[in-house]
Amino acid sequence: MESNKKLPLFIFAAILFFFLYIVFAAKPLPKEYQFQPVWKINITKQTSMLKENEQQYYFRLGNNLGYFTDEGNITLYKSFPNMASISDTYFTIYDNYAKNITFYENTGSAKGVINFEGFPYIVDDMIYVMLQGGNSFIKCDSDGNQEWKYEGILPITAFKAGPKYTAAGFADGSINIFNNESGEAEIQFSPGGSDLPVVLGIDISQNGEYIAAICGHNKQRFILAHREENQPKIIFHTFLDTNSASQCLLHFCNDESRVIYNFENTIGVYDFKKNQNDLIKIDSKIISIRETENLVFLLGKTGRKYTVYILEKTNTLEGSFSFMADTAFIQAGYDTLYIGKDDSISKISLERK
């Protein structure tokens, strides 16, 4: 009889425990990203006129370049025999150490002439000429005329152009940060810390507050410096498990809270708001980094095998996929990934469900 009296109490306790678990412990399943193919186009198809206010992106596949739109229209297509440089704003085609090089707007209309002998290098709406010898460069205006010039004696081993500042790393391990308007080297420092001091990769945040670099050989390291007035202070560094002396890619994310770097089959993600450094092992060398609103895409290459790695904003690897090609690229929109492969471009929409 006594056990029968306790039975309702046990049932009540079980129901109460289940209710409390549902309220306080249970968590909804995380949403997953779904990739939906939208279109695939051939880059050699007939070009279309650019519509008013239509977004377009540049592509470069092998010895072909041009522009395409979000709707899947090729607005410009050109083949080139030797060398070229292209951005969403301008492009140019040239020979080795050419002079009087015409550069064009993304509509195909001639914009100006670069009257300096060297290699044109176009980033967004900025034009540079890397001069013979590899130790000097010129920043040009929108007509191709000289805005300012840096003349040095040491080989430039790393270079990154931003909207306000240009960063250059040198063979002796030194770093210069140039003001894009005046050309003045506002910051000059040498991180040191290695037997062979050479800068292999560099980037600077858009506001110029942070500088990141991979430098040195034999005790190679990643460093992050914070600008305090015109003096940089290294706020984080770590030695890298590599003996490679190849150039490395670095990228400050759009929210300017993280920097991504790559070295010998490893992706590094340093969150300097959290003071947290994460390392992710991969099997290729990163050649391109692009961002959407919520994801970061990295394109890796090993021989003919290309791999797209997908990073969440939480610094975790969401996944990856690979394909074979002779040449490839990635571009990204707000919630869209574009993949170029040999003679085709595909649009993939991203949706979290």
C-alpha cells in the first residue's frame, strides 16, 4: 500500500524533471548552411551590355579576363598573351617591363596611360607600378600619373594595398607603412626574432590600426602589431611550425576583429578582441580569401586540385569541397559565392536552414 501511495509522487517528479530539462537544458539544433546552384556560364559566350546599377565582378582564368554580373551575364571578355592586372574597377594588359601602358575601366573604355616602365599592379581603384630591380614602386592617380614614389635598395618581399595605407615588407625583415595620400612612411619597424629576417606576408587593417605579418626563416613567426601614434607595439606573436620560405597570404576580416593567415598546410585565425589564436590543418596552400556576410571562403591549391574551405565567424571550419582544374578563382557577394573553373563561372547561393 505504501509503495502505491508513493507512485504519484514519482510520476510528478519525473514530469517536473522533464519540464525543467526542456526549459533549461535542451538547445535547438544548429542551423546548417545549404548551397544552392543558381547558374553556370561559359566565359567565352557573347558579351552583354551592363545594365544600370547592376553589380559586376572581375574574373581572371588562365590567359582570359573580364567581368560578369550577378545575373550571369559576361559584360567584357578578353584574352591576353603575356601579363595582365585586373580589379573590379580597372584592368590592363602588358608585356614584360612595358612602357606607355594603357589601362581601362571595367566597361572596356580606355581610362589613361601609365608612362613608367615596370609591372602594373591594380588593386580596387588603386594603380601601382613595381619598378625594375624589385625594390621601388610608384603609386599612380586615376589617370596613370605619378602620385608618389618609393625608392629603396632592399628587395620588396611582401606588399599589400589598402584604402588608406600601403604596407611593404623587405628582405631584411623591415616593414614600412605608407600613407596613400602623401606617400610618407608613417611607420617603420623590424619585428625580428628569426635567424634569417625576411617578411613573407603582410596586411594592414582598413583603419590602419593593426598590422599583421609573417616574417623570418628558421624560427618563422606570425606577429600582430597595434599602432600607437606612429610607433607599432607587438601585441601578439607565435612561432610557426614550418621551414618554408614561400610567400604567405594574410587577410584582415571586414569586421576588423580577426586576421586570417596561411602557412604550410595550416590556416591560422587570430581573434584579437578575444586574444585567441586557432590553427586549422588543411592540405593545400591558400591563394585567395573572400567574405560574405557570415562566412569566409578560402581557395587552396595543390597541383590541379583546388579546395574551397569555409570558415564560420566563430573561427571554426564549417566544411570544404574540392575540384580539379587548370585555373580557378572565387568571388563573393552578400550571400553568394562565385566559382570560376577553366572556362566557366558558377553562382551558388548560401542559405542557412
